[in-house]
Amino acid sequence: MIPEYGDTVKVHTKEQVYEGIMLPRPEIFDENYTIIKLDNGYNIGIDNKRIEKIEVLEKHQRKKEERHKMEHKRIWLLRNGS
């Protein structure tokens, strides 16, 4: 299964295993890095050369966008003073 942004993943490197949510790479980062958000709230970038395997633990469930019905109400703006 190919990981996508928002998926909970486990990234295996030669030194350590990281678990977190896969994030999109900021434009200022090199293309050869994978970004994940750890459970402690920190974001880390892992060099793709160090990654041995990425497991998808849970696919991100996209929420359906709810459209709010806007009723047209009259709004009055009052200005007092100068």
C-alpha cells in the first residue's frame, strides 16, 4: 500500500523506527526527505536514503465537506462618531 499525506505510518530506518502521520513536504525542504508528525507533536524530516521501509498503519479518512446553507439575512452597520 502506497502511503499518502495524512496516513498513519511506521517508518523503518537503519537506526530507528518512527511512527506518525505523513505530512506534505514544505517547498523549502529537499525533495529527498519524507516528513512525519510524531505523537509528541514534533515534525521530523527523514532522508529517503535512510528509509528501509514504510508501513501504512491506518489510511486517512477524508471528511466529507458539509455545505452550510446560508440564509440571506439583512445586516445593518451603524456608525457613530467621526
